[in-house]
Amino acid sequence: MGERFKGFRRWIFAGAVLLLALVLSAAFYWRYDILRTTLDPKVPFQTYEPPPAPDYAKPEAWALLPQHGAASRGSADVFFVHPTSYDGGRDWNAPFDQPKAARDLARVMLPNYAAPFARVGRIFAPHYRQASLYTFLTLRDDARDARRFAYDDVRDAFRHYLRHDNGGRPIVLVGVEQGGILAERLLNEEIAPNVGLRDRLAAVYLIETVVPADEFGPGAPVPACGARDQAGCLVAWASLTDGDFQQVQELTNRSLVWNAGGELVTLDGRPPLCVNPLLGARNEIRAPARLNLGAVNATGLEWGSRPALLKRQVWAQCENGLLHTGRPKSTSLRDSGSWTDRRKVDGFNLFWADIEADALARVAALKKRGAAAPAVPN
């Protein structure tokens, strides 16, 4: 009897271990779906009560503002719209002062993507009620509504900046990932129709952003840049490591762009715009790594500190509207971190110094042609 009981206990133990293994295996296999579900606000956007709007008359509504009385290192103003720093959960749109999102913004996004413009001029970077990372993982109407909602804050911040801060200075408009999508709409609705603003526009940078190429041809109010000495033009790209075919499909099939009615729609076969940051021009020439002025992993670097540049890290080539790059030589320039971090913009910048040089050249080109006009009422 004792032996039979011991055998029975062994069978129970083995079954429990097998069941646990099955549960853990299932959890591992569906871990991304489980995590995606935890990020879902689980309430229709139409009945969702968004957090309070930022007041752009107050300094806390801005991630970056120039210090009053401080001398500017450049002659332009940079209006910077930051990328996604909020994962999601309870909210479709993050409170503009959500602590974790603000830390991620200050620690990762600003040193890697706003800092290249520090020598270009004064940087104005608004907080806004950003759409959560979850809204980029689904094509649901709720998610599109949340992304459209974020635009209103960015537009209000830009109008406040024009009324109170610009004073007729040249403008560089920058948006990264989600910020790039919002900056493109800002360009089309606020800047392009206004001749006075257009004449003060040194350049637009839509970094890691898919936009339709056919909207920025030679006859457009703000065309794609064709050379580095051209001002008043657009630099845009969405990059991937060469050979990452899954990323190609993600970028071409799941990216959302604005239509004429202000709705977010898929590309539907339209080619994206690619301006090679190593060349400063829209073409399909392969730019060798020797042209790469400096990549940077500036995560955690104190604002105002200039990072060490890692030169000649990657080659880059526009192909079918996407920027293909080589694999970086430095391990600090490769993806790591959590599942959510890997779905945000990279915590490094392969073209940090190239962007800096490009923006300085375009501001100089604008000044050379004498196009910085007096302030225009808005």
C-alpha cells in the first residue's frame, strides 16, 4: 500500500510539473498578445475621458524651453515634437506630465533626437497628450482617434510658440516617429498655407516617420530635399537594418498617414518618402559608411552634454521608399531592452552628427538667400 501511494504521489507531481510547463510554454508563446492586452485601455475612445490639456503659457507644459536671457548657439528656432514615451494601460492618451513617460522622454528621447539640434538654435519641445504605444500596435478606429486627438495639443503649442516666442526667426520643424506624424500634419495645415511661415522655414525633419512620397514632389509648397544646400524642404525617412523583411512589411502595410480629410489611413500601395540622411538628398544612391559623421547612444546623458561620436558606423540607401542601413559596428547601437522598448524609437541615433550638420547647412542656406522675413501675425 505504501509503495502504491508513493507511486501515486510521483504521478501527481509529474502531472503538476507537466501542467506547469504547459502553462509557462503557453504564456511564453502568447506573451506579446498578453502584454498587448494589458496595454489596451478596454474602453471605447468615444466614451473615454482624456486627461486635462496642458497650458502652454506655463513652463511645465514644455519638455524643453530656452532659458530666458541665455545666448542661443544658433540663429534658428527648433520646434521639436517628441516620439512615443508612454506604453499605455488605463489611458488612450497619456497625461502630459505622466511621470514614467516624462522620465523616458528626458532620459532617452531628448538626448538622442533633440540634442542634435542644440547647436542649430533654441529648442521648443512641448509636452502633449501623446497617444500610447498600444495605438501603434492596432489599426482599430479607437487607436486612430487617440492619435488624431494628440495633434490638437501640438497645434496649440505651435501657435503659442509663434505668438509669444518666435519673433520672425528661422524655423526648423522636427518630429520623430509619433511626433513625425503630428509634425507632418502641422506642416501641411499650419506652415505650408502661410507664405510668411514658409519663407522662414529652414527645414523639416520627420525622423523614423513614414509619409507618402507623392505629397512632397518638386511642385509641393515644401518639397523633399534634393541637396544639402537647399532650404525650405523636407527630410524624412523610416529605417531598417538591411534584410529585415518583417520590418519592411510592417512599415509599408501597417503605417498610417493623413488623408485630405484629416483621417489616418494606410498607404495603400503608395511609396513612402526617403531622403538619405547621409547625403541630404532624395535618391537611391548607396551612401558608404565613411560618410557617416557620427552615431550616438546618448541614453542617460545629461542635457547639454555633447556625446562621443561613433563615426563610420553604417552605410545607408533608400530602396522602395525605406532607408536600408548596414548593421552598426558598435554593440551600443543595437536593439536591446524590453518588448515595449523595442517597439518605440531606438534608444540611440545612427545619424546624430549627420542630422546636426544637415540642419546647420540648411539654416545657413536660408540666411544666404535672405529669406528670413519679419514676423507674420498668426
